[in-house]
Amino acid sequence: MVIYVEGGAQNSALEGSLGRQAFSRFFSADPGLKVKRPKVVLCGGRRAAYEAFVTAVRNPKPGVLPLLLVDSEIGVARDHTVWQHLKARPGDNWQKPEGAADDQAFLMVQVMETWFIADREAMQRFFGATFRNDAIPKWPKLEEVSKHAVYESLDKATTDCGPRKYAKGRLSFDLLATVSPAKVEAASPHAAALFERLRNR
């Protein structure tokens, strides 16, 4: 399997490498994927990830199954599949490419940073004593928390962390590599669907 993932600066080889390593460490921390973890391709923006996935579907390679993983950006309607969400979301209007299956597209709901909040202990270890855990509300359903609220809470929680104040890029990838897949899966039904697909390749 090859996962085409939104993330990293599109023209930055360093960020692409750091992101691949981070996702690899994240997936390999799951016992079911420790040996058979997927290959990750960081594509930069979400549109670039979608286009890379479409290209892979249209030019299949023997034994290689392409998957797509992007932020949902907004809440996912209860009656929507992933592809219905990507078709309906303003700014996307993405069609499922011919030859692709429903279980080849997955979402980080609503953003990758939502996964971090699923593992507060990892964030406390990563940011240290100045991390303000109490600045992040105890949301009962993380996938219903808006992108803005997630970013705002991380900003407040790390405001006293100096150079380690939360920011996208290298720091976010370093943090991802420490997060527990089990906790993410428990907090996010869409993440659980991704892991189920990866384990049953």
C-alpha cells in the first residue's frame, strides 16, 4: 500500500522526508502494522495529494494499492461516505476516480492536529512542564471539534513553551511520531477505519 497524504511543504524535500518518517513511526507503533506498515508519500497541499492519488489509480502498478489521506477540514455529515464528503466540501468538488473503491480514501477529522489532542499524555511529554493541558477542553467527541477550535486550543496550551510553541512543519511531525495510534483510533472513528483497512490489506 502507498498512502498519498496531505502535509508538508510541497517544494520542501526536508519536510517531505520528516513527514514520511513521522507517519512511518506513527504507524509502526501499532502492533498490527509494525512489520507491514504502508509506504507514505507526503504531497504538500490537499489538492496535490488528491491529484497524486488519481494519477496512481490511473496508472496502477502490480501489487500496489494507492490510498488517499487528507484532512476533512470541516465536520463530516453522518450520512456521507468519505468520497461524498470530498465531493460536497466547498473548495474540493473531488470525484472518485474510475477504478477507485470507497475504502481507498480516508480522512483526518477534522485535521491532523485532532489526532494530537487524542493523546494528551504524549503532548505533555513532548512540550514539557510549560504545556497547559487545562487550556484544551475535554471534548467528548473530537471529530465534532472545528479546525479553528483545535488550532486555538493548541496555541493556548503551548503559549508558554517558547521555541516549542506549536507550529506546523517540523515540530508537528516530531509530535506525530510520539502519538499513540491506539488512543487516536479510540477517539476517531475515521482513524479507526484507516487502521482497519491497513491491517487487512
